[in-house]
Amino acid sequence: MDKIGELPILEGEIFESVKPGLSAFVDQPKQGAETVQELLEVAKDSIPRSHWKRTPVVLKATAGLRLLPEEKAEALLFEVREIFKKSPFLVPDDSVSIMDGSYEGVLAWVTVNFLTGQLHGHSQETMGTLDLGGASTQITFLPQLEKTLEQTPRGYLTSFEMFNSTYKLYTHSYLGFGLKAARLATLGALETEGIDGHTFRSACLPRWLEAEWIFGGVKYQYGGNQEGEVGFEPCYAEVLRVVQGKLHQPDEVQRSSFYAFSYYYDRAVDTDMIDYEKGGVLKVDDFERKAKEVCDNLENFTSGSPFLCMDLSYITALLKDGFGFAGSTILQLTKKVNNIETGWALGATFHLLQSLGISH
């Protein structure tokens, strides 16, 4: 990475991911850490041996670990630290940690606005970012209106310094409002910790469905409404209970444009609303239209995720009734900008280099 004037120039990126994430190894911390070893091997192949000792390695865990019991999360992080210690790379202090949720939102915002050129020349024309993970969801934007700054609850505004500029961002992470956590909330399973023998039912699932699902180390039985209604209207009523009145709604978002990634992207791809490689531009209303189409055809459901109707309905409710977006709000769905991955990782890299005093 070179530096011209204030801003670094990104020469390239090698992006690699492994699935499932660390939180899936809640009871096998050593096995979880071995997945990190796979990523370190990719780094060794990509970086000249002469640079290994000067190349910092960092692991930032996200909401999957935030939701685990503390001792289980710590056991996973301990094993990752052991793997890092054995690696030939530079391991800074506190190199393995759980990232604060709002920080995740800020770093994703930095990534997108750096890649789209909005941070060059201190432009005020920045894009907001929306991220939807399995366990949490983030919203981040740079407020333009004094009213937004005045009416925002404490803790939702953060001053962030990057590339010798200070940005006062609106950012918040809602733990428990990620796509998978929302499924459990919609099923009514969060309050009951997956009682043995009890099946949680929903109007959002195919009527004949009987299945089990393990999330956060707990096994849940779930299925469709055998007697009651199924389809978009009753499903939307269920997901609405999860978000209504639970999220702060800044008026300014109705007039803003946002980049949306993670599960927003994946579900749009799954339903052919956008191309997997290229992404696309959607309105909030497009998610609602697709939710109606999928939910009102549940009787004919044969393949793919049985949660598709619930997920699309939840995304619609989260955007409209949760954050307060207009149906006409434009969402840019993209995995890459200029061939570089969107998401928080690049922003975290810039922040790390800044904190270590490395400019290139």
C-alpha cells in the first residue's frame, strides 16, 4: 500500500474466507482455531518470506462470538492466540479480540467510501452502509442535517479519525437483529432456549415442514403452521413483532443512498434479483415484492432454504418498519468495488496500520 498526499493507494487485495465461522466451533475451540491456520497458510503463500516478521496479523471476531457465553468465546480466542504465537508474522498486542458492533459498522463505511473515492478531497457526498449478519445488523452514515445530530440518542454518534480527517458518524449495531437471530425471534424460540420436544411453528414456513436447526450451540425443532394460515400477510405480522418500535429511525435515511451487503446481498442473489458476480441496484420495495411472491407460493416450495419467505419478509420489515426507510430508497448491493471486497476488513486494515504508525 503506497501513500500519496493523505490517502493510501491500495495496490491489491487477496481475499479468502472459510465457512463456517468460528462461532460454529463453540464446543471444539481447537478445531475452530485450525480454520484460522488455513487462512495463515494463504497469507504465507501471498507474502514474501522476507516480509513475514513485519506483517501484522489480527483477528476481529464479530457478533457470532458476541452471542456466545463469555467462557466459550474466550476458549475460542485463546486457541486462536496460540495459533498466532506459532506463526512467523508480527502479532501486535490485543491482536485477537471481539470487535465492538458499532466499530464494525464504522469500518465497513470506511471501506466503501474509500473504494468509491468519497474520502478523497474530504467529500461530503458519502454513502451509508447497511450490514446484515447472522447475529447482528449495522447501519452507518454521515449525517448532513443538524436535526439528525440533535435528535440522535447518545451512543449512536461516534467521532472517527481516519486519513487525517475526523468524521462524525451515525452508527449503531443491533445485536440479536441479524438474520439468524431474527429467525429464532420470529419463531418465538429466544425466550425458551429450544425446549426438548417442542416444535416452534411459523406462517413463514412451508406447511409440511418439520426440521431441526442448531444455533449458538442449542438445538431447535421447527416447522410450518399445520392448521393456521401461511403466506405473506400472516408471516409479515410475525416478523413485524420482532422489529417494530425496537430500532431508532433517523428521518434523514429516507433521502440517503445506501450500500447493503452480507445477507441483504445473499438473499437478493438467491431470488435472482441481482447477479452473484455483479450485484445490482434495488429499491426497498423490491424486497417486499419478492417476499410476497415467495411467501404466497409456499405450497409449491420444493428446494432452496425453507427460511426464504421468512428472511425476505424480515429484511423488508427491518428496512421499512425498523430503520424507517421509504419503499423507494435505493440500495446498492455489491460484493466488490473496483475488484476489492466491501465489508469491514479493509477499513480494519487501515485502522490497524494507523495505530501501528505504518503508512505503507
